[in-house]
Amino acid sequence: MIPVTKPFLPLIEEYQSYTKSIFQRGWLTNNGPLVNELELKLKSYLDIPHLLFLNNGTVAIQIAIKALELTGEIITTPFSYVATTSSIVWEQCKPIFVDIDPGSFNIDPLKIEEAITPSTSAILATHVFGNPCEIDSIRAIADKHGLKIIYDAAHCFGTTYKGQSIFMYGDISTTSFHATKLFHTTEGGAVFTQRPELLRKMALLRNFGHTSPVSFDGVGINAKNSEFHAAMGLCVLHYIEEIRAKREKQWLVYKNTLSGKQQIKLMKITEGTDNYNFSYFPVVFETEKQLLTTLEALNLQGVYPRRYFYPSLNTLNYVAKKNCPVSESISERVLCLPLYHDLTTEDQDMICRVILRALNY
Ligand SMILES: *Cc1c(COP(=O)(O)O)cnc(C)c1O
């Protein structure tokens, strides 16, 4: 079976050498030495000054909203994983959906201003499939209207934009280190900010608000991660260049075979991207019927791509109704093709043949 993704696994011996050290120390969690080592190595690899390692990428968004003390309406994208929207609602704010650009699949900056009201406090946008948003335009709008910016950068490990890590942008950026992501710690995530007061606040939020074992500053939550998760992260990080290089090669196999076909549209990488991370390969069909026919043909060969992202988040049953025709239409027609470390070129060739045959090429 060929699924849409498979987690990268390091050599078990490597992981065991870390777990052995954890057993020897008897220090399993609460800011242990491996968590510290991972934070340092990630900062160095990503070339960023700060990050806080958390237990998942959903709590990362929730902590970002809390730290910025957002209330009222948050402008957001309908084309993302459900956690982007659910976190807004979980934090008692109201998601206001702004439709996406049909080329990049990211929030359309030209449609943001008309959605701003006196209750708007922030823009929460996803760099979907690792493809950067129009960061400069969004910053200009936010500054003009006094809004905060959070980027859900869950797909963006290793992406650089205009000379620096994409995690450097926004008031806060968040990411996920879930097992299905390009870099992972089994479960995990992180928040990034360049503002010292926000960093301090999020560090407190991560650990119950503890300022010492016997004192607290504000309401916190448990968003810490463990030594075992850090151990997996350290092992995976050791292979990250190999993972990236392989992913690029695989991505180009799909691109070279499927581009220029009239019935298939591919993602347009945003201008200003220095390094795309090749994390996903979305294809958009002309109709949902074509997608379903192709999906069935692939399933018959044991290939199981996923309908990322479907449904469009503005259709969830806990949000206010708002039409987002572009997002709804793309959601119905988009499929993410299998991409994972040990996917072979032969498998990719077969996948492309099945797709092209289903479309009568
Ligand atoms: C994976 C993902 C998340 C959630 O991350 P978890 O670590 O699974 O909680 C949030 N947003 C997007 C866009 C994601 O893909």
C-alpha cells in the first residue's frame, strides 16, 4: 500500500542510545537536557534566535492567540487543516474567512481589508503546503489597521523567504512537529517570535504560569514536551539534509511528469521564496468528478492520496456561514500525491501513469 505519507524513522539503535541516557538520568520531562539540546540544534539549523518547543502544533496556535490577548474577530484562511480554525474558536474568538488565491492556495491579501471591522484583532494565515503567504502585503494591511499577525507555519520546516527562515515572520509563527510532517518529534510543535515580551509570556504559558516552584504569573497550561519526543527530534534532525534532498528529487519527478497538462493545475510557488521545502505535492483537477475517477483508479492500484484540504473550513458546522467560492472549489478538486522518504521513483512513475490514464492522456 502507498499512503499519502509515512513518518520518517531513524535507526532504532540511534533512538535507543538516547532513551538509554534518559533511563540513566531518570529525567523524563520538564525542560530536560534533550529538550534543551533539541531547541539549541533547531535554532542553529534554522538560523533563528528563539523558539519554544511544545507538545503539539495545535496548542502552539492556542498559546499564540493567548499571548497576544486576542479577542473578537480573527481573519483567517478557509484552506488549511482544521486546527487553524478550531484553535480560534477554542480560544473564544470568531473566525472570519477570507477567500484564497487560486494559484498559491493562500489567503488573498486583496480581499482582507473588506473583511476588517472594529472587532477585528488579528490575521491568522497558513502558509499552506509550505508555500509562503504574501507576507509584505499582509504586514502592510495589519500595520495600517493595528492588527496582530500569526502565521500557522505547520508545513514550513526549512522554508526560507526573502533571506531568512519563514518562522521569523508575523508577530508569532507556529509550527507542528507531528509524525506526518517533514521534520517530526512524534508529536510536537513550536512557537517563534522576535519580541522578547511575547517570548517570556509564551514560556510562562507553556508551563502552568510557573515563575518558580512556588510562584505563578497568570493562567498557564501544560504545553511542555518530553525527553522522549526530543530524542526522536534529535534523531530525525540528524537526517534532515538527506530527507530534504530526497523530497526535492521526488517532488521534481511529479512536477516534470505532470506539468503542462491542461486538466491538472499545480501549485504556484510564491515569489520571494528562496528555498521551498518540497513538503507536499498538491494537484488540482478540472472537476471533482475527475478527482473522484482518478482517486478510484489510484485506490485500485493500492495508492491512497489524501484530499488535503477538504472540506473548506468555512463550511464547518461551528462557524458563521460565509461563501468562499475559490476555496470551496479548490477543496473539491485538490489531491495531495504520496510523498515520503522511502517512496521509490518506480512507484511515482506508476502513480503518474495511473493519473494520466484516468484523465485519458
Ligand atoms: C498538522 C497541522 C496542525 C496541527 O498540528 P498538530 O501538531 O497535529 O497539533 C495545524 N495546522 C496545520 C496547517 C497543520 O497541517
